Amino acid sequence: MSAAANGCSVACLSILGNRVLRKEDPRFLRGEGRYVENLPLEGALAVTFVRSLLAHANIVGIDATAAEALPNVQVITAADMDLGPFGPPPFPGLNPGMGHPLIAVDRVRFVGDIVAIVISDDRATGADAAELVSVDYDPLPALVSPHDAAKDEVLLFPDAGTNLATRTGSPEHDEKLFDGCDVVVSGTLVSQRMAPCPLEPRSAAAELGPDGRITAWLSTQTPHQDRMVLAGTLGLDPAQVRVVAPDVGGGFGAKMLNVEEVLVAWLARRLDRPVRWTETRSESMVALPHGRAQRLDFTLGGTKDGKVLAYRLESLQDAGAYPVLGAFLPNLTGLMASGVYAIPRIEFEGRSVVTNTTPISAFRGAGRPEAAQTIERALDVFAAELGMDPAEVRRRNFIPKDAFPYATVTHAVYDSGDYAGALELALRSVGYDDLRDEQRRRRAEGGATQLGIGISTYVEITNGIDETEFGEVEVTPDGGAIVRTGSFSHGQGHETTFAMIAADRLGMPVENVTVHKGDTDEVAKGTGTYGSKSTQIGGAAARLAADKVVEQAKQLAADYLEASPDDIVLDPALGRLHVAGDPAIALSWADLAARASADERLAELKAEHEFKSAPSFPFGAHVAVVEVDTETGRVELLRLVAVDDAGTLINPLIAEGQVHGGVATGVAQALYESFVYDDDGNPLTATFVGYAFPSAADLPSWEAVEMETPTPLNALGAKGIGESGTIGATPAVHNAVVDALAPFGVRNVDLPANGENVWRALQEAKA
Amino acid sequence: MTKIALTVNGSHCEADVEPRLLLAYFLRDELDLKGTNVGCDTTSCGACTVLLDGESVKSCTVLAVQADGCAVTTVEGLAQGDELHPVQQAFHERHALQCGYCTPGFVMATVSLLKENPNPSEAEIRDGLEGNLCRCTGYHNIVLAVQAAARAGA
């Protein structure tokens, strides 16, 4: 869409804030997506992993004779492995004795642990051969519940001497924490285990070049970080490793370097042949890290007029079989425990334990949903105890709009916000008072189908660990520009958003700006995409690099126009440089690039910038409306109004898309999805048939309401938007379901609040 | 090996295939039509949806030999040169795709849906696309795109 089509005249100065259609769409719509599995790789051998079918067992022996009898099949086991365990990541306090052997050595620790690798000419033969690899196991007791794991009666890593991967906060209790409270409520929320389910299962390919360099094509969110970890794990200089992330079909936090990608690169070197592995969905459901899996026990106290005085939160994180990022997430949960409320006293303790389950990593929200889900549930329990409207309890505890920057007692420094404003906007948008009237009417009538209204007001943290991102802008010989970013896009639309950011500064049509990313040979450095940090640091870096290019262009134009650089101005509407006050004699970008090319001075129109920022704190308010059949437990989500404030929006079309998808995932946790194991650690939901991934038929349309409170932390005013919808939606829907059941004495429903759990809660309340 | 002859995106083709070969992999690996993505192994996600004699099927659950004598249309067969098919165009204009992996399947399923029901209600769209999964969009803009494509007479 052109600026004119958005109602802008030629005088319209900025493309920012316009609903520009995505530049990357056509190739996906035409079926030309460049996913790793689609890349041509002549003569590539197929890699198939033989995975453990038991959750916890000693490996007695492996017989690959029958498999290797198939044509051109080779089986590789731990006996062939010359690399040590992978991880755990170097987080402070994480038990270093819990590394993940790339191929299981003597023991398997979850269903999906790799016990052998089949190399074959094609995938079908690989699948046949993998079934013929016979593994003799001696089963061990399986630890499925983190509560059991914390007892340390059975150990996953005997040498570590404990199942505790890490802890945060303090186990000490202040006996006086709830002094002065008229009302103290407590409860437990289990933020259940979820499978991230990017639609593209992982794929990895690798090839050893004639120069001894290894190129790895990965379905990943973090190509530059992967390159460093890959080099370190393989014992190579980073210069010997190139990582290329082409198109990636969704990540949601789960697609970062894991054992499989390391093995594929290792195999390419060992075999000196190109190799490729593409995950099946059933494999992905057990092998791609899961998310959430945190049990939270809360106690909240306050005065009888609704002022919260104290909050205690204890988190038990199931880290899965090998601690990765998930083990660290209680740190974020603790940091964000206070939510949008000014709570004078907070106590937090987090523990992470290993269990015989799929490792837990980041999944859309990663530690912050758990904090929001708990404080928002606790507020509702507190409100119910007081007989106060949940909206009113929130109003009495919000951090006020004029208090920013605001430091919580858990040491988060919120940059900016207007929590009361977000709530009032959401309540107005949904028609809150009318809905409460309708609810009262239905309750009085006493029908089976009751209405529930749920509120959540949340704040989250994006770019949570003060990261830096790289941006580079280069004018091309035809007068267009290339933006190179160390950020990555696996659906977020950077090819459009980042082009808009640079186009705005350069005064070029967005069509003339191309965004390059994902290739460590082309982009000098980068951190990748996770934690909703792309625009606020990567976008800001691209903007600042573009500004440098403009300054350098003024120098060049000054030479050509025989003027002082100080007198040269850029007309951003026309993309022309001229002497101030004399627009008739001007150089367009095409003119300038052509002359600079001829003079071999084009390199002067290239600049890079690294931008570092403190975290920003997006916030919002969601209101959910549900109908619950109180006889069967069936829940139907009727409406969800989402006010998500992520600061200034660069492209509202794309930002809305992020909210929609985020909300869907939040609702999926509230109502549908749960990854379940039996008592022996067998996954019961390891396919899309068993796992309740909602379809369009399970969800309503969303009512996204824009609100923009710019952050002072970057020149764009932008915060993160990728995870907000998820964080806000789950507690709103959860609270709505419980609200519908309040007349029946129900005070809580376990997540997911599906028919079964609602029915159970109703039966327990009746008992 | 079994000999098959079929029409794919208007072109006649013949091949010797293993009886167990799925249509999805025949299209991807034998014909190099990589637009048909495979997202699951249980006929759940619909990423691999193609048209078989004009009706949508999940090509991961059709054997290549079952397509013998049939006409197959994949996502590569929709656009007319530079001009996107109205369904593709509607998905673009309504921002109905993000990572793009489910998109070919949704587009093909929509073409089939609108052929059966040119003016579907929102509920009919949601029910009609129940066999396709998307993790990015929350379906909201996909529904808008289908409505827009219907208005455009796709």
C-alpha cells in the first residue's frame, strides 16, 4: 500500500504508523517459502534419530545389525561420539552436572532422548532402519511430578547428588509478612506444560565446504548465537562456522540450538557429506522443548477496603530432563510477581527440578505468563473474599500513571505505563456494566448456561536482559537500500517493519528498501529474536544506522553540490538532498548512488550501529466473556477484548497480527492445551490428534483495541508486542470461567479450564 | 514400483512410484513442488492441502498411486503469472499469514470452501477450515481474508 492509499498526501512525512502490507507475503502465498527442508542440497544423506521409548532407563545394549543390513544404512551410537555433553547453558546457579549427552550414554532420561542415529540415502529408508535398531533397556523409576523429583529419592544425575537444577529468591519466610492484613487468601495455580507447536517442524542441514568451513542451515530464531554455540561445542573457531536461517515456520521461543542441530553439523564433518534432518510432528512433540510447567503457590493479604499489602509466591518449575532456559524462568516470574500493582511486601522463592520429561524452554511469554496468571488469579480470589468487583480491587492497587519509572519490590524498573487507563478502555470497549447486568439476570433465572466475565491487567518485560542488537544500512547502486539486521524474523514481518523504519529516515519508498537477515556470513553480528525485543533494539539499531547514512550522504552531496555539509538537508518526503533553501538543485538517492558508484565512493553510503537498551514493560488489560454449561462443564469463549499497549506502533497491521496470535495462544492455555504424561513418563499427547491445538472453529474473532504509550527507552518509542496477547489472555479467560461458576461455590478451576476440569470443580464444590 | 499418470497444475506427468509413497512427498520430492508443506503425521494440520479433481484433500493422507488419472492443483498452480489468485490476494491484503508455513494449505482449503459455498458466514468459514491449523494468526485475519475473497468472487 502506498502512502497515498493510506490517506497521506505527498506532504505526509512518515510511513511509520501505517498499515503497510507485508513485503514477504508473495513468496509464501505462491508456495515459494525457503524453509530448510525445501533447500536444494545435492547428495544430502538423510539423518533419522532413534529415540528412547522409555522415560528413565539404563541402556544395556544396542543391536544395529538388522538396520545396517538395509542398503547404505549406517548406525551411529554413543560409542562413536567424541564430543562431551551439551549444556547446560551458563546461567548463574544452574547445576553444571546436568549436561545433555548428544547421544545418550548408558542412560535415557525422557521419552525422546536420542539413543542412536541412522544415516541413509533417503528418509523412508531411515525410518525403516530406525525401527530395526534394537535397544535393550533396564527400566528405572520415572519421575514425572516435580513435587516427587524435589524429594531427591530417585536421581536423574546421580553424580549431581540432587534433582535441583537451580533456585532463586529466598526460602526464608518473614513471619510478619501478612501483619496488618484483614484478609489473607491463598491458592495454587499450575501453569500447565504446553507444546509450542510451530507449524514447521524443525529441520537442519549441514555441509562441509572445500575450505573446511561448515555451513549449517537451521530452522532457528537465533542464527548468530547458534553459530557461537555450535563452534564452541564442535571445538571450532567461529570463523569456521556459517549458520543460515532461511525462512523459518514459527518458533515461539522453542527454536534455538539444541542437540539435534549440533549432531547434524557434527555428522556433516564426520561423514564429509551433506546431511539433512527434518523432524516429524510426533518427534517434534517430544523432542522440541516444551513451555510453562510451573506450579505456583500464592498467598495474598490486604485490608478489607481492598488494598493489597503483602504477597508470597512460591514457584516449582519442572525443568524437564535436562535443564535449559526453562530452569531459569522462575527468575522472570519472580521479577514480574508484583504485576501492575503497588504491593509493599513480596516474598518469592523459585526452585527448578529435573524430571523424566521433555526439557522445558521458552514458549511465548516464558516466565511472565506464570507471574501474570498467578497475581491475576490471586486478585480475583481476594476480590471474591471481600465481595468486591474485580475491576474495583484492581483500581485500588494500580501503580499510578505518574509514578514512572517505577521500581517494584522485586527489583523490576517499569519504564512507563497507564494501567488504570488500559483497564478503563477495556471495560468501556466490552461494555462491562451491561455485561454484569446480563450476568445478574441469568443468575436470577437460574438456567444451566451461565455467563462469566474475567479481567486481567498485566505488565510484562521485553528485552529482559538488556541486550544489544546490530543494524546496518547500505545504499545500493540503484539508489535503494539494504538493511542488515542481527534480529530475526520467523513470522514477525521484519522485512516490512524494518524496511519502514529505514525508509522513514532515508526518505525512500519502502519498496526500495530490502531487509537481509539470518545469514552469519552476510550480517556481521546479531542476537536473534526472542523475548519480544526485535523492534525496540533491532529496529532502533536500523534507524540509527540509517541516520548515520543520511549524515554521510550529506557529506557526499556537499562534495557534488560544492557546498558545506552543514548546509545540506534531506527532504524526507522526496528523498532528495539539497542545499537548505535551494530545493531546485538536488540529488535524489538514485543520483547520489550513481555518481558515488562511478567515483567508487558508494562505500561512504553504508553505516552500522549497535543499540543497547534496558528492558521495556508493555502492559494492557483484557476482558473475556464466556458461557459455561454448568451441567456438562462445556465452556464457550464469546468475546475477548484486548488492550495491549506496546508503545508506538511502527506497523499497526503487523502489531495487531501479533496480538491476535498471542491471544489465541493465551486462550489455548486457558481452555484447551495441556501436554500430559502417564505415571511412567509416557507422553499421552504426542500428536496433533491427542494435543488440543485449537482450530478456527474453537475460537472467536478478537476485539483488539489500540493504545500507545511510548517508551522513553528508544527513539521509536516502541516496546515488544509478540508475547503480550498471550500473557494477558490466559488469566482473563481463566477468571471468566471461575466467575461464571461463583454462584456454585467454585473458587478455582484447574488449567486448562476445559469441560472436564470445569465439571470436576463443580462436583468438588457440591461435595 | 507402480506406474502412474496424472495432471499436476495443468501439466501431464508420468512416474514410477513406490506404492507407499504419499502424494505430498511425490509432489515435493519427485516434482519439486515445495509449496505443499508437511506439518504433521496424523492428517491434523492441513498444511499439505491440495485439490484433487477440484476437491481439497490432505496430500499426506493420499497415496501417490491413488492420484493416478486425477488432476492435482497445488498452491503453485493458482497464480496467473504475476497476478495472485483472488484468495492469495485476500490473504495478503488482510495480513492472514505470518510465518507462512500453513499458508499454502489454508489458501487451497479456502479455494475449495468458496467453491462449495461462495458466501459463507463466519461460523461456516471457521467450521469449513477446522481441518487446518495455524499457530501465528489466531485465525482472525484468515477469517477476514476468506470473507474478502468471497466478496471478490473467488
